[in-house]
Amino acid sequence: MNATAADTQNSYDVVIVGGGAAGLTAAQVLGRARRRVLVVDGGRPRNAPAAHMHGYLGHDGLPPATLVEIGRDEARAYGVQFVDGDVARVVPCGVEPGYVVTLGGGRDVRTSAIIVATGLVDHIPEIPGLRERWGSEVLHCPYCHGYEVRDRRLAVLGGLNRDASVHQALLLPLWSRDVVFFPNGADLSDAERTSIRARGVEIVDGEVAAFDGEAIEMADGQSVPRDVVFVGPRFDPNDDILRSLGCDVASHGFVSVDSRGATSVPGVFAAGNVVNPKAQVITAAGEGSAAAIAVNQYLLHGDVEAAIASWSQEGSPRR
């Protein structure tokens, strides 16, 4: 292979890191724009424990893995390339615009722009019985799973994200009249206790010891029958790439992006849960589409500048 062919093989308009709803939607949009696109995906989606996803028009109830499979096939149809694995590092090219992306296997590829769609990690209380039931009997998003557990015996467990747990306690009576809130050490104001009880939710104070799939076991020996537990996780964005490039971080701890997904660093964009912990699958897909259009516009400026430079060197076209 000659040098020119090798350079072409390792050069892309856009490298997308993360192959979930946000990354795949961005890949499809950019592939349809006839950009040279590489998607690098580590295969650790946040929603892997969930059997089905909801709220996605036309795909309600579809397994998340099936959506990814469909999305990959659609993107490949537009020439998008895929690498299964992780990104070791991303560094600026130097004096020239663009970035060098080092893949986990050591291969370097060059790109003019990057979209980071690497999601986040949910941290839940270290209480026996929670982690192994995560995504089935232990949940966090009522809009994603509330309908499927409607009219069952629900629990809200305080812990890592106090405000989210209080909100869940107020919200979940929309799906069941049998809801019990376990603050588990979280301090509640008198006003919060009044609001929660006014919603018909019982409050059980004390330390939670375990959840066995049938009941919440308290440290004092009390057992409260419950079928499903909602928790408020602490969200940890997979944003090492963004931070390593110097992207600005907002006060809430997530990297700042504008409405198009642009970070503070030129040519670096982000979409989905890595910058928006509240994004559902359909929201992440929409953010991926917006980021893709913004990236294409960013690349267009370079295309126009290159075309003007080339045209100026060659002279005005003959009439």
C-alpha cells in the first residue's frame, strides 16, 4: 500500500466515540451527508440491563440491543465504518486543525472533528440485592419503566441522590397507589415530608439493610413487602476524552455544550448522556442528529476555505 492510500485509510472527516442512540444517529446523518465517518464503540451501553426501551416513537418496547443492531446496519448502508473497542487518547494534530485519535489497539487515525457520545455510569447504593436486580426490579426512571410496574408495590430508596429520590416519591403515585419511601438517612424537611405524605406515600425511616426481590429488609429487623425499588443514582459521565481536551465543565459537573452539542473546544462535539444525564433514548438520538448537523456545518467552513484557496491559485474560471 502506498503512503497516499494509507493516509486515506486512516483519515476521517468525523470520528464518533460511542455507538448508542446518540452516536449511531449522528453517524447516519453524517453518512447521508457523504462524510467519511468512523464509529468507535466499546460495547458497554448504559441501558444494557434493560430488556426493553420505551418512549421511542415507532420502537416502543424494542430491546436496546436490537436498536443498536438496526442502527449499525443503517449507518453501514451509508458508508459509515465501525471499530469495536475503546479510544486510548485524543490529541490535537498540532499546528494543523484536527485531532489524532489513538485506538485501543494502537492504531492512530486522524479526524477533522469528533463527536463524543460515551454515555455515563449509574452508581447506586451499595445495599445487598440492588446491583444484581438493576434494570429489572431495581429502576431509576419512572418515565422509562413506570408503566410496566404500574399498580405494584413500589419502594423509593434514598441514598446517593437525595433530590432525585424525593422527586420519585412525589411522582410515582401516578403509577401506583402503593408507594413507600425509605429515606435511608436522607434528611427531609417538614415541608417535604408533608408533600410526600399528601401524595399518599408512606415514609419508613431507618437504615435499609437489603432488598431480596420481595421485601425491603431494615437494619432493625423490620421487613416491608415491596416488588420494585426505585433509586436515585449518582451519575458519572464517561467524559475523560472531553476533559483531556480541555472542554469547559458546568457547575453541575457535566461538560458544557450549546444547543447543537458544540463544546468550548473547536471541532469537539458531544451528545447524549455524557453531557445530559436526563436524556432518554429518543432524546439522545435527537441530540446526536443536532450534533451531526452542527459538525457538518463546521466541516463546511473548512471545505469553503479550501475551495477558495484552490480557486485563487488556479485563477478565475474561464467564461
